Amino acid sequence: MLKPEKRRPQKRFWLIPSDLLALAVVTLVLGSMLLANRQAERNFTQNLRLKTSERMAVSTSQLEADLEENLKLVEGLGLALSIEPEIDANRFGRLADKLIEGHNAIASIALARDLKITMVYPLEENSEAIGLDYRDRPEQLAAIQKALLQRGPVVDGPIPLVQGGSALLAYYPLFDGEESQVWGLLSAIVDLEDLLADRTITERYPDLELALAKNDAGGSPVEVLFGPPSVFEADPVTQPIDLANTQWTLAAAPRTGWTQPARMAVPRQVLIGTIGFVIIAAVAGIAHLLRLRLHTLTKLGRLSRRMQLALDTSKIGVWEMDVASGEAIWDQRMYTLYGRTPDCAEAPMQIWFDRLHPDDRQKERARMEITVAEGKEFRNTFRIVMDDGDIRHMQAFGAFFRDPGGNEQVVGVNWDITEDVRLHEDLKRANVEARQKNQALEEAQKVLRHNALHDALTGLANRRYLAEAFSDRKKGQSPELTEPPYAVLHIDIDRFKEINDTLGHAAGDAMLRHSANMLRSIAGSRDFLARIGGDEFTLVTHWNGDVERLTRLAQEIIRALGRPLNYGEHQVRVSASVGIAWMDEDTVNMRDALVNAGIALYEAKRMGRNQFVIFDATLRNIAITNKKVADELLAALEDDQFEVFYQPQISARTLEIQGVEALVRWRHPTRGQLAPSHFIGTAETTGSIARIDAVVLKKASAQFQAWRQDGIALPHISVNISAQRLIDPALLQSIAESQLDPGQLCIELLESISFDDQDTSLETAVSAIKSLGVDVEIDDFGTGYASILSLLSLSPKRLKIDRQLVLPITTGQSQRRLVASIVEIGKALGIEVIAEGVETAEHVRILRELGVDSFQGYFFAPPLSGNALESFVRERGWFRCLGEGPERFEDASE
């Protein structure tokens, strides 16, 4: 039988911690040597740059003084010429001769009237420049315009000259009269070579190389005027020269460069290297001694194996068992896990078996016997019962090995996984609860959807439902509705405001419910009835060409609504006006029919009310006037007729101002100040709404900055954004230009903006807005059709409960429960809730009990101008509405 060839054991080399420490020290020493040399070189360079900078300061001062002196001479001549606009050539020559005499840096002078040179000095060398029109010299015109704009001298160049060559030019505008009107321009050519040839600049420091460059608008040198361009590439020392609205840069660098000469660097490097070598030799000796010491520690292998296994697992409850004898050794943690102490009289294996849960004993004993027989690693989970009856879940892991004596051993660990098991059970329960809550949310959503499409007071469909039911995209999808073509009856209750003013809003609400019931009794089974405004209703029926039927229907409505309502001790009477329109060849869609019915209603009210009017050709001309409103909106945008007012939002907990909402008003030149209801509809249909939104955002941001500068530190400002503006690419730039910090600007989105369709452009736009640190609010919540999924996807900062839902909570329990459901949804989603339409102290009390975060409404303040709001904040005027301080309000609410 062949035996495998014995291989000579290979000598192994490995690194120990002391070796790594030695390598680290050697690396540190070598790095220190390198850093010391580099630091010495940097110190040399820094000292050389400091010395060069000091020498440069003298040169710069001299150059600036020379330039300033020459410019002052030109300026003096300009002052003299300013009072002589009719100066002749001889007079000009004498004055220029006196100026140039003894100042060879000024080569020539020219006088231009209306930007056209008429006189030059000296005439012989510069006669070709006479007649030059600066408007034909674009390279000079920019500097000239700058001089005229700044009403002072400007130096530019080098500029190519008509008479040949190039030079620096100084321009000085000439003014005449009390109003200082410009009548001419004085220009002087400055010879840069003569100016820089002075010994104080170019020859005082022969070891330096100098260069002068012209700066661009950003202050960076771009055009070298004097000296080699390579100076600017040699990391030079620079000095700025700012003179006559022109910026230059003077640069200097040693001719031998910035690096330290070898004759100075070598001795230092030798010294540092010697010190480093001594340190490295000492570290190597120490590392060798530590390696010898490590050899004596290898006899601790068995203990290291047990400790290492414990560290590789959970480090909880380490145990060891002899397979042959069945005896086990536990550490302190094992006894603690099983509720015993090491000094108890019980054997470890007996403790384990006694603690096992009765249902697990037989199974665990059998598993132990199989595990020992197989001799393989194992992992199992079981339960134990503590003395107090508490059930704990344990997990065990073990591995077999043979000790140096050949005995088979098992080493393992136990750890308590009770918390993990309970957490898993809690998660299962939470999952069940989440499904239950989700079902409740779905039910609440159904309620919200119903309320979004129905009027809370009368139960009729609202304006939004009307728009959706008859829109083109939903046509034919509502079989319960009447079939097209349609006839529309627009109904308005006359003198309804008088009921609110005399008997209160409760009486007005009762009349609205009474009117709704009357209309229900009149409408057909497939007619569509909606309340579209405060006291306005719309009845949509099928149009079969029978005008008499519509006339009888309108008369029946007027008679029904004219019947008295018994309210308390009063008999309340109203009348009704009705506008009638239908779809025909000129009116092909429902939207136009609604508009025409509204025009007919307006005509009925104008004619004395309590009657009906049918839309005809005469009234059609009235519709044309709507086009005039659209044109006026465009003119209003051009003439800046839109103003922004601000309504404060008050914290329900602290009663401090949480923010303000920006509200637009139209300062119409003939109709006075108009609320949004007078023009928003037209603006939306004509596409002007996005531009109006942009104006409001710009003005509101500027006002917010002004408040902060005046010490009014409001937390945030909210601005309404329409769907058209939301997808406008310019919106993000407008937000960035507002220069508001993150969290200071909040964008309000109407709940009617749907995010549930397949188009993701709106959701993408919202994400881009939020990435700029802008918060998002949902406005008029409860009147639209925002789903819970929409709220989750948008993750708004706040939602605002519409005032139509808030106003009735003082009298209706169902409305109060609805508001409470919205608040609960907001809290479940981590969204702040703001209540609009807070008009009474009772509103404040109820809403605070329901958990609303903030209030907004006329009880605290109407929309205010910027100055009025500043006074309101400084005077803390909202506390006057409460009649008591915030401390007493807090006590009363508890």
C-alpha cells in the first residue's frame, strides 16, 4: 500500500500586533521626516512670498500714485472745459499744452462732442483722429458708456488707435448747466510703457519679474498689459490696482522661482534623516523582543479556543459539556439566564432539564441524544419556565471538538430570544390592527368622498360634483343622470342675506335646507340638483325643445320657494330668481350652458327678482363681456394691479402666530378692490391664473423678508398655487429667487387638484418643490376628492379643513364627528391640521377639544395688508378677540 509522501513542514511567517505597531512607528517617522522637509520648504516659500509682497506694495503704491496724478490732470482739464462748452481749437490747444508739459505719460488729448472727436492735441501726430465717431468703435464705446453712467472717469485699454498703435485711454464726461447735462467727452491717451519705465518699478528689484494685467468683470486678470505673461503662470504675488473704475493686477515672482536652493536644503535633510534612522533602529529592536515574548503565550490555546467561540457567537451564556460523562460547566451568565446562582447545589444539566417547559421536555431530551450521537453542530430553540411562572424563549448553539487528551467535548452558548419572539407576535397583532385601521380609513375616505361631492348643509350635490358629473371625460359614465342635451335652471334665493343679518346664520341655514327640500320635491327622478354657492342652486334636466315645460318648471320653483318657513316665532319668507339656458347650436357643451344660465339669472335679479329669464341673443352679448374681464386681467398683470393681503394662523396650543396665508386682491381701476371670487374663475379659463400666482409668490416672499428685517419673525408664509402654476417650469426658479430659508415658504394646493390619475407630472412637480425645502399644504380639505393614498404619496406638512365643514360644528354633531375624523386622519399620517372659517369663540373651544393644531378665520383677524398685519403682530391683537390672556385660555381649556 502506497503511503503519501511526507512533506517537509513549511516555515510560516506572519505579522503580530507588535510588528504592526513597529511598522506604524516606522511609517510615522518616515512621514514625519517627509513632513518636516516639506514644512521647511513651505516656510522658505512663505517667507519669500512675504518679502516679495512687501516689495510689491511699494511698487504698487508708486504706480497708483503716477496713474492718479495723470488722471487728476485730465480731470482738472475736464473741469476747466466743462464751463466752456463753446471752446475753440486754439483755446483747447493752450490748455492741453499746459497739461502735457512735464508729464510725458500723457501722450495726447482729444475732445468729442456728441461722441465725435472735434479737437486733438498735439494736432500733428493725431490729426487722423479728428472726425472719429466713438459709436463706430465698439471696443471703446462700452467704457465710454460706463463713464457717462457713473458720471466719472474710467480707464480702459489697451485700445487700438486710429493714428496707429495702442495705449490706455482715460475718459472723462463733460457736464454743463445746473442740471449737469453731458455736452462732451474728454479722452486722454496714457503711454503705459513710459509709466512703467520708472526706476522705482522695473529696476529697483532686479531679482523680481513683474507683469501688469487688466481684470475682467469678475476681478480676474485676463489681458497682460506689461511684462511677460508667464509671470501670471508662476503662482505670483499679486497686488490689485483700483483706479478710475478700472481694476488691474500687478504680479511679481522671483526670477529663480519659489523653491529653496539645494545648498540650503541638503544640510537640513541630512540632519532629519540621521534622527529618523536612529528612531527606526530602536523600534526594530523593540519589535524583535516582543516577537520573542509572543512565543511563550502559545501554550494558552485551549482557553483561547473557548473564549474565541464565545466571542464569535452572541457572547451570552457560554457552556461546555463532556460527552462521555454528561457533566457540564456553565459561566455566570448561564446561571443568570436560568434563574440560579453558581453556588446552588444543582448540576447544570439538571437545572436545564427542570427549567424546560413541560411541552418541550421529551422533545428536547430526544434531540439532545440525537445530537450527541451524530456529533454535529446544532442550533435549536426551546422554552423554559422561571420560578415566577414567566415563560422565556431560549436559543442554543453548540459545536463538538476533542481536547488535547482525546476526550470529546461540546462547547456552546445560550441566549434569550424572548423579546424577539414577543416582538414578532406584536408585529403580527399590529398587522391585524393595521388592516382594521386601514378598513376604518377606507370607510372614512368614503365619507370624505361623499362630503367632497355634496353640500354639508343640504345634502345636495356641490359645485365640484356638478362639474365632474357633466364633464366631457365622464360623459356617459353616469347612467343615473339625465341624457344630453341638457337644460339648466340656475336658481338664486332673493334677500337671503337679510335673514342672516336679522335672524342669524341658524335661520339662514334652516331656510337653505327648506329650499333644498322644495327643489327636491320638484326635480324629476333623473334630474341633477346641486347647491353651487351660498344661496344658489342649479337644476339640470333633459332638453327636448319644450320651452313651455321649462317655463312651468321655473314658475313652480318660484312658487315653492316663496312659501313661508316657520322658524321659532317667525314666519320667514323669501323669493327666488331663475335663469334658464339650454344646449343648442351655439351652446354645445355643459360649461357654456351653465355660464349662460348664470347670465340669465343675473338679468332676472337685475329686473327686480322673483321671476325667471330665458337666455337669448340679447343676453348672449352679455357673455361677450366676460371676454372683457379676461382682457382686463391681462392689463391688470401688466399694470401691477394685484395686491396681497395676509390672514394669520394661530396655534391652538400656544395661541402664538404659526404663520400667515397670502391672499390676492384685485385693485380694479373702476370697480375698486375685488375678492378672488370675482376673477379667479375667468383667470383659470383664460390661463392667467399661473401669472397671478407668480405675482403673489414674488410679493409675499418680499413682504416676508421685509417683516423679518423689521423684527417680525413669523414661522412661515403660505401661498396658493393652482394646477397650471404647479407644472410651470418657472415655478422652481421663482421659489429659489424668493431666498426664503427651508420651512419658511409653504405652497397650498387645492384638494380639487387630483393626484390619483395616471399623470405623474403634478406629483413630480410637488417632489421637486419639496426638494427645495418648501412645505406643502392641502387647502379646502373635505370638499375635494383627495384620497388617503394621495395624502401618503404627497406627504404634506399640513392640511386645512374647509370652512364649509367648520362653520356648522357648533350646531351639528355629525359635522363635528366629520371634523374629528379628519383630525384623526391627520394625526395618523403625521400631518398638522388647520381649521379655516373660525368665526366664534365656540368654534375655538370645540376645535381645540377635537385636537386641531391651528386656527384661521375672522374671529382672530380678517385678511390684512402687510403694514396692518405688522401692527397686528406687534400689538398682539388676537388676544383681544379672546377677551383674556393665553394663560387663562389654557386653564379654561383643561
